[in-house]
Amino acid sequence: MNTKKIHKDRIIGLLFIGAFLCYGIGRNFFESQNNSEQLIGGFLILINSIFVIYIGIFLSKTIKPFHSLVANTYLFTRVIEAIALSSILLNLILNTKISYDLGYHIAMLSLGIGSIPMCFVLYKNNIVASWLAIWGIIGYSLLFLGFLLELFGIEWSMYILIIGGLWEIIFAVRLIFRLEKKFKF
């Protein structure tokens, strides 16, 4: 059995793409004044959170043989991300005005905290191409820094968010099309 296999690689890739689409489209609909669009948006945000949890489950299974603490941390931070992204749905249920951005900022901080060591394990154990793992470490570090600055009123996250976002898309495409030629998937 190949121990350097990404568990459910194609599914993870599709989940990354699906999460991007569900949250991006869902958030746009959710911010509408139309109740039907808000409900559709809320449903898409909920689906995104389910995808995020499954990404955490599947990638943690890949990482666990190499570093169980990182695997568990990654899964935990993905669950926190999913809950934080879904927190805006409370506006529909409780008819309150919970900040749309606070949950997003917490989610991105959690994502950064869990993904930096995950990418390091991918790098250290040659699970993916070195350049991709290093890009992930840099991208998630900048993502974490950008959203940490946001909490202090310095609005830089959107300028550096693209680096981590592009990493997730490239990582997803490489998983879907099995472009990591070093190892059998």
C-alpha cells in the first residue's frame, strides 16, 4: 500500500471547488434583500460548511500516518471554519443582525492556523510537489496574517487572500486530474 497517497484525492479536489462555488454564490445570494434568494444563499452556505468538514476529514486521514497532532488540529480547525462560516445563518433563524464579516474572519483565521502545519506535513513527507506545499505554507501564512490584521482594523486581507485562494484552486485541480506524478493515487 502506498503510504504517500492522498486519501480520496479526486473527492477532496471536487470538495474544494464546490466549497468555493457554494460559499461565493451563497454569500452573494444571502446578502440580497429578497427572502427567496436569502434562503437559497443560506442553503449554499450550509452545503459549503458540509464540504469544508469533509475536506478536513479526508485530508486529516492523509496526514495522520505522518503526524497525528497536525491531522487532528487540521480537522478541528476545519470544523471551526465550517461553524464560523455558517454563523451568519443565525440572521435568518433568529432574525438578528449578526455581523456577516466576523464569522468569515474567524473562519479564515482558523483555516490559516490549521492549514499551515498541514502544508508543512505535505512538504516534509513529499506528499505533493514541493513548490505546491511551499506555496500553501506561504499562502496560508499570509491569509492568517491578513485576517489577523482585519481584527485590528487594518483592511489588508482581500489583497493577500488571492494567494491562498489560488493555491486551493491549483491544489484542487491537481487532485482532480491526478497531476502529482510522483505517487500513485
